[in-house]
Amino acid sequence: MSSTDETAAPGTPQEQTLERLRAAVARAQAGEPTPGGQSAPSAPSGPPPPEAPDDDADPRAVARAVVLRALTGSPKSRAELERTLRRKGCPDDVAAEVLDRMEHVGLVDDEAYAQMFVRSKRTGRGLARRALQHELRAKGVDDETASGVLAQIGVDDERDVARELVAKKLRSMHGLERVVQTRRLAGMLARKGYSSEISRQVIAESLDALPEHQRD
């Protein structure tokens, strides 16, 4: 999976969630009831205007449409959706009401979002728990929710991913002195959030296994 793409693979729970979101957007565009319980205004025939909708429009219907459109591109945390609504000029009380309703029906779920985000970033970039915690916090996921999701990653899991990262990096470092390889590998793992303990262990094991260092 691409490191810059949070789109879910077909058939996964994330993709099923996205399909539900797309269906909800289609209902909103058709003027059918959305999860908020009211009919959304029909979509205009041309591209949507970049500015805020008409002041006479139902603010809750507008907020629901904004949220559903945002969710069809990729999953979002509640905090990200709050920021989107604020940029659109949505009153805070309306945003809270709409997002509460979306949470109630399962369209906004920070725990599910965090699980998807962690899987994506571990697969695409090999990030460790520390880096993932930092990125989830930046996305607005509260520490308790993030910690619960990250607790599912064991030390052995992190060590295995670190080994894969080191093995891949070493393919482009053949012929360098061991001290140079060690320094570059340690920097790479540190940037991805790995502890110094795991880094030292994995780097030493990986370098010791190389034929070029067998005689060192």
C-alpha cells in the first residue's frame, strides 16, 4: 500500500465503510434522507461552488453534505471533520450535533479510523508505535483511543518490521564501512519511531549476518 494513500483495499472493512459513505452521499445528492434524519438538498447540475452554501439552506443538511463529501475521499477523524466544518462556516453547535449523529450510526468512528490509519502507515512506511502515536495526535485522535489501538502492536511485531526495514535499506549500502551503515540505519529507524533498544539489537543482528562483516 502506498505510504501517501489512505484508501482501503477492496473487500476490507475500511472499503465496506467507504461504500456505505458513498451510498449515503448518493442519497444526499438525490434528496433522500441522510443519517441525520432529514432530506438533504439536491445536488446542483454543475460542479459544487467553492464558497459556502446559501445562507437560507438548512445548516444541518449543509453540514451533513459537507461531512459525507469529505468522507468519500478517505476516512477522517472527528477532529478533522470538525476543522472542515469550521472552515465552511458551520456553527460549532450544529457541527457537534451532526457529528454526534454520524457517530451514532457508525459513519464517524475514531477507533476504526485509528485502526485503519495504523495498518496503512505500518504497511506503507513501517512506522513504529511512537511515530504512530504522534501522527494520530496530529489527526485529532485522543490519546486514550490511540493507545488502545497501538497496544495491539507487540514488541516482537515492531522488531520484525524493523528487521524488514533494515534488510531493505542494506541493499543500497553494500561496501560501506560498518560504522557508516550503523549510523545511517539508526537514523532511519529513529525517524520512524523505533526505540534505541530495538534499533541497536536489529542493526547488530543484521550486520553480523552479512558476509562482508563475518571477518570483523
